Amino acid sequence: FAGRIISGWLTRYLATDAPQGTAPIEHVRVTETGEGRFQNAVQAGSHRLFADESESLGGLDSGPSPYDFLSIALGACTSMTLRLYADHKKLTLGRIGVDVSHAKIHARDCEECAESERSSGARIDRFERVIFVDGEVSEELRDRIAEIAGKCPVHRTLEAVAKIKTVVKSESRVTER
């Protein structure tokens, strides 16, 4: 077990086709590492990291899960959107933090859902976002922060219905491009 974890971690620092900081790409590439059942190497621009599942789901827990990445995207986008707003409005806003959790719930248990959505027996993805700001925040500003958070592009994407185009290619080596 320890060897698998160390070898998975070590691949971040060994010479590969494109080590961290070089050969940036304009898209995100996710490739199985061959270590563990679910571990994937992720390259976004010149950044490299792992995606994995928890040990309880059969992974090595060597990186965030796919839903963790969605939560990261929502939290980071929210914080950045609020910082842009505060800077634009010249607000003295303390350090911003965002906690995001994800769960699959029954639509009937969704307080934020419309009645038509609640009547379905479906399960839905629910992200709970808690924004915290260092220092005192008036009730008026608190309401405005919640409103601006809803304008975060990732928030809008998650609430909208996205379209995904899929193309499958055969390659002799997935990591070559």
C-alpha cells in the first residue's frame, strides 16, 4: 500500500513527456496513471496534479475526486468573482473563503427546488456553498455577497444544462499529442 502511494506521488517529480511548468496545453488532459484503479494524472495548462477516488471507493485517495474538482471550481470561482466585485466597487472586504460540499439528494428534499422539480422521484446533485469573510459584514452587504456569488460563471454553468460533445480517437499512446 505504502509503495503504491509513494510511487503515485513520485510520478509527479520524475521526468515525463511534459514535466510541470513546461509544455503548457490549452485544454485539460486526464490520463490514467496505471497506479491504482482510478488514479489519473491531470494536466491543466502547465499545472499537474492527480485525480482519484477515496480508498472506500477503491481508489488510492491520491488526489481530489471528480466531484471534489467540481466543488473546487465552484469555490474558487465564487471567491474570485467576489474579489473582482469588491475591487470594482472599492469595498474593503476582508479575506474571502468558501466551503463547498456536494451530495446526491432526493429532489423532494431540495428546499431550493421548484415544486415541479420536487415532485419527481429523481435524485439530484446539490452543492452547498458557505462564504465567509474576515471581519464584520453588514446585513445589506451579506445579501449583496450572496447575490454576486450567484453570478459566478461556474455557478451559472452548474445551474444550467450544459451540452457535451464527445469524440473518440484511437492512439498508440494516450499521452502523446
